[in-house]
Amino acid sequence: DVKVTQSSRYLVKRTGEKVFLECVQDMDHENMFWYRQDPGLGLRLIYFSYDVKMKEKGDIPEGYSVSREKKERFSLILESASTNQTSMYLCATMTGYTGELFFGEGSRLTVL
Amino acid sequence: AQSVTQPDIHITVSEGASLELRCNYSYGATPYLFWYVQSPGQGLQLLLKYFSGDTLVQGIKGFEAEFKRSQSSFNLRKPSVHWSDAAEYFCAVGENDYKLSFGAGTTVTVRA
């Protein structure tokens, strides 16, 4: 089974802090994704990566950056957290284009 | 740009009754279509997908979905609901560039 592990399930940060969300996968999938999930809005793609050191913007990249230095690890960075970034963040992986995303359990971020 | 509409925010169904969740998409060509489920406290899981071929698709947990090009719809059905089907369901549409667009989700409550 694919395992996608997000390092923090719950985080509370203050406005202006730098926030790192880590995601590690153990199945050698090329593609990794960061989504945010908000009630009434579903999932929205922030960034994705199809290879090491490669990244592409999703639908809502503003205020976020990503890093993929190793194939198994994909990090989401909030350079200066704001209250409107309070959300559930979901990491996912996909191999090839099967359309099947494997999700982590999510990181719930609260920015005060 | 592709988009997905799930008209029903919340559906309540009795255990043993049938369930149908609606999904409409906006996309120029034939899209790739997906249904994902998020059970309470768990990550999202793929239920089924449609790429081409037979327009009636079978998935896991006894679910099926039918692609209707004329109606731009991909509705999810289950003949007899179990209490464990209480969850949030997301329809998604994709092209071949890995970017899936998700609907806002439908929450299903199952009453005894």
C-alpha cells in the first residue's frame, strides 16, 4: 500500500510566521501534490511536482512555495502566514497519469 | 477551464435505501472523471474513475457511476446504503496534465 505521511496533523501559528508542511511518500511515485480543503470549496490545487526539483503552480499558488529536493519528500512553505491560510492541507501522490491520487491524512493549520 | 458542480451540499438517506449523488462538469472535450470519498477522520480514497469505453463504471464498496455526455454528468449511485457510507464525496475532472479539479463535495448522512 502507498503510504503518504504528513508530519504534522495539527499546527497553530501566528500571523507572519514561516510555516513548513512536510510530506513523505514511500512508493516511488513521480508526482506529488499539495491541495487545500475548505468547506464549500472542495479541494484546490496549490502546487504540484512531477520530478525532483520540478514544480508547477496550481490554481491558488499565491502566498505559498514548495520544495522537492528528494523524490520522496515534498514540502509546502508559507513564507509569512496569514489568517486566510487557515485550512486543511492535503498532500497527495500519483504514479504516471492514472488519475488516482493517494492522499495523506492532512495537516490542519490554524493561523492566529 | 474545467469546472465541477455538485448541486447537493448534504444528503440524508436511510440505511438500506438507494443513493444517488449528482455531478456536472464543464469541459470542452471528453474529460477524465473521478469520484473520491473522505470518511470521517480519514484521507480521501478513489472510488472509481472513467477515462473511456463503457459509460457505466463500477467502483469499490458497491458504488457505480454513469457518464452521460449529453448531460455533462457523472452521477454516483449505490443501490443499498450501509451506515459506513456516511462520508463526504467529491467528484473530480481532469485532463492529461495531472491537474484534477474537484467539486465542493456532498456530505452523506445515513440514518438507521
